[in-house]
Amino acid sequence: MTRTPMILSPQAKGVLAAIGACAIWGLSPIFYKQVAHVPAIEVLAHRTVWSLVFFGSVLAVQGRLGQVRKAMNTRAKFARLALASLMIATNWFLFIWAVGAGRTTESSLGYYILPLVAVVIGRVVFGEALQRIQWVAVGLAAGAVTLLTVGLQAPPWIALTLAFSFGLYALIKKRLDVGSVVSVTAEVSLLLPIALIVLLHSEHTGGSAFHGGAWTMGVLLVSGPVTALPLILFSYAARRVRMTSLGLVQYLNPTLQFACAVFVFSEPFTGWHMVAFGLIWIALALYAASMFAQDRAVRRAAVAASASGTGVM
């Protein structure tokens, strides 16, 4: 008796792709820890160069390389992409530096509060209305940041910079009518001259990672695919999965980062961290509940509209 092969629905494939993307992002601290001995700015330069090589190859195979130039064919588009490249370079550099400096716990906090930062940006920039429960979630996140500032006697600037740099990056991308792979290729191409200057300077001063051994160079070369693959998977998922589900899956990224920091790298996790993270997790639970409620209301309205439209006249 032959068994019928299981065929996954587009929604299921999208969820698996999203899980894959977030798992790669979440476990990436282990990857970048392998080059913690290389200056973060040089790691960023390598990541830029090899990402461009990978993305450019993908677009060339697809016959879409010309779209990169079109994405920058007006002054307004060029300015937006330049600003996006600045935001993503800031985010990448700080993340790489934080992992190397033993501060992955703070980077995970940044990606935990990112959804709530996005809510605030949506309110300020687009005037989006917030439900009461969402205001409570934002308030809890603000309270967590305040607690850490008081308890550690310093603001969690790594977490805040990571969250706001990526939040602003997402805002810029929202206003770009360009596919994700094309736009990222354009962004890293704008960063390429700076990356080459950094690599040439490192080579001139004799401290280049090109002389750091096969393992170091191999990790840096693979940073291109490690950057590109989750983005491609996430783009695939975004076209097939409801935003509510996609938003919940994204919490896998900071959760895995947090696990790497505490259980793999044995970074300090104080009582202040415990209370702050507890507040953040409560805030995210409230936020997720509000998103589920909104999604359910939208679907009910759509069903009701469909039923009324097909009713007997």
C-alpha cells in the first residue's frame, strides 16, 4: 500500500520559512562569536562585501540585476536607500560589536522591544490608533528600560539603539516600492566603498583578517549567505503568512539570542535583568493578545461582508 506524500499548504511553508529565518537570526551570535577577535568594523566590512556578492549573484541568475540601478534612478529613491543603508549598517555593526563584547543579553533585549518601538513609530509617524492594552504594553516596556537604567546605573543604550535603528530602517523600507532583495542589494552596494576603505586600511596596517587563518576567513566569507538566507526566507514567508502569525514567530529571534547569551556565553543575568525581562515578556504577551484580537475582528468583518454580498436579494 503506497502512502500519499504529505503536501504542505502555502501557509505552512510560509510558517516554516519564517521559523527558519528567525532561527538563523537568533543563533547568529554563535556564528559572530567565532570572529570576536576581529574588529567589529572589519567584520561589518566583510559582511557588506560578501552579502553584495551573494545578493548580486542571486539577482544575476534571476535576470533582475538591472532592477538595482532602477531602484536608485531618482534623487528621492537614492536618498531613502542611502538612509536605509546607514540604519542597517548601524544595526549590524552594533550587533556584531555587542556579541564580541559579551553583551548579547542587551542585544536580545533590543529585539524584544523592537515590536513595541514599531508601535510607537506607527503612532508618531502614521497617526495609527493604539488600543488601551497596547498603551499598557508600551508603558511596561518603558518601565523595564527605566528599571535597567536605575539598576545598572546606565541606560541600556545597546538595546535602544538596535531597536530604534531597525525600527527606522523598517519605516524607510515601508516607503520604498522595491523588493526586499533588490533594496538590500542596493543598500550594501552603497556601503561598498566604505567597506573597501576599511579592508584596505586593515591590510595596510597589517591587522587584516585575510591573514587570520583559514577558519576566520571562512567564517567571514560565509557571513554573506548567513545575512542573505534568512532575509530570503523571511521575504518568502511574508507573502504567505498572516502578519499576526509572522509577528509572533519573530519573537523566536530574541529568545534564541537570549538563550545564547545566558546558557552558551554565560553572560551575567542580574536581578535587575530578571525583572526588566519579565516586564518585557508581559508586555509582549499583551501586545500579542491585542494583535490576535485585531486579526480575529478583521476576519469576522471580512466573513460578514462576504456573507452579505452573496445573500439572496
